[in-house]
Amino acid sequence: MLAVGGDLLVRGASSAARRLGVSPLLIGLTLVGFGTSTPELVTSLQAALAGSPGIAIGNVVGSNISNTLLILGATALIAPLVVNRRAFRRDAIALVFATGGLVWAILQGRLTREMGGVAVMLLIVYILIVWLTERRQPDAEGARIEEGAAEASRSLPSLWIALPLAVAGIGITIYGAHLLVGGAIVLARDLGVSDTLVGLTIVAIGTSLPELVTSVIAGLRKQGDVALGNVIGSNLYNILGILGITAVIQPVDVPAEIARFDIWVLTGATALLVLVAIRLSKITRTEGLLLLLAYGAYLAWLVWTAGPQA
């Protein structure tokens, strides 16, 4: 339901915007970029409102870890990921600063409304910078964004079909997230583990499935730059948009285990991705295998340390 609802929302909203004359680049940066993160947004928001900060924050931290290690690793095994240096440098700088800001916020012990408001404003600034940059000097990354917008808005004949489809997508996503959060809370209780563990693993991987499918398809089509752009963009939207909006609506206390361990795994994975991509200009199958092994080690550690609680 999360995957289908998110897809309907993106297609309906993008098609409506295109028929209203909005540029494909702006559609790609906003509706498509943010729409693909709708499962994470609705899940984290519902978890925060339900009093489960471990799922709310663990979903985003775990999704970004799985995006970087699992999704890029699996995609690189299929086909090496060639780096578009100009666009990657711009987006990588934004991701590094966003991740650093997230580390600082996590260490404060609570995500406040003020922190969330700043994060959302920074996301808007980032979107404006990318939009202005691509308009002045288009490159392959801008073409990827526009192509994604064109594909998302294709095949809907009229505005009066697109709008109800978007509304239906929102409803399906909300209900799917309600089932996911409720099931995760019960699962954590029945297994005797923290909801943070479930949020970092099952919930995070579940909400990242759309990115996994999109990136693997891109790899099969030998479009590794598309997969890399998808992951970088998703990680940015998750930190600044998902956690930002969640904190604005419902401030969240940070679980101690995330501040103690998982945020540092995310920081290390982000640093590793940026260093490898900039230095080698590509992520080969060897690096892809290492990323997958690192993700397997991370999951194994989570399960091992959760053992005594079960």
C-alpha cells in the first residue's frame, strides 16, 4: 500500500502540475522528489503521533543507511555507477551538511519544532539552488530530474483524472503507514525488542522499497547515474523534509541507542560514499560488494545486541 499509494500520488500530482504549465525540472525537484519520500514521511509522522520515537527517527536513519549501503551496493553489483562530478559535488556537499546537522540535532536528545522549521527551510533553499543552477547550466543531473518528471506525468489524459488519483494515493499511503506503524509496535512488543530496532530494520527497509526497485531497474538499464542521483536525493529529502516536517508537527525525543550507535553508522556510510565517488569517479562492483557486506554486518550487529532483550 505504501508503494502503490506513493506511486499514485507522484503520478497524479505530477500529471496535474504538468497540465497546469509547471516546468518538468520544478516538478521533478518538488513533486517527484518529495513524493517518492511520502512513505517515509507518513510513517515517521504517524509513529511520532503514536508516541513511538524509535520508529519515527529510526525509519529515517535506517532508510538512509539502507539507501547508501544496501541499495547502492546492490545496484553497483548489477552495473558500475558512474559519477557525474559536477552535479554530485553540489549534492554531496548538501548531503554532508544535512547529515552533520542531523548528528548535531540527534546529540541534543530531542528534535524540536525550531530544528524542524530550519530543516524544511534549508530543503527549500536547496531546491531553489538546484533549480536555478540547472536552468542556467543544464547537465546530466538536470536531464535525469526532468526525465523522471516526464515519466511520472505520462499516460494520464486529463486534469480531472490526475487530481483524484493524487488524492487516492494520499489516502492509500496514509492507511498503509497506519498498518505498518501499528504492526511494527506490536511486533516489537511481542519480540521483546525496542521499537527503535524495528524502525531501523523492517520499517526502514519497507519504506525504502520504492527507491530499491527504481535503482535496481536503473542498474539493469545501465543508468547507474540515475540510481546514484535517486539515493542522494532521497537521503536529503529524508533528513531535511521528513524529519523536518515530523518535528514541526510533533517534536520527538531521540532514542539513546540511535545517538549512541546508529547515527555514527549513517555518518560513516555517507562519508564513505562521498569519498569513494569523488576519488574514483565511479562505484564499481567491488565497492558495491563491500557496501553490501557493510550493511550485512550492521544488521548482524543490531540483531546480536538485541538478543539479550528477547
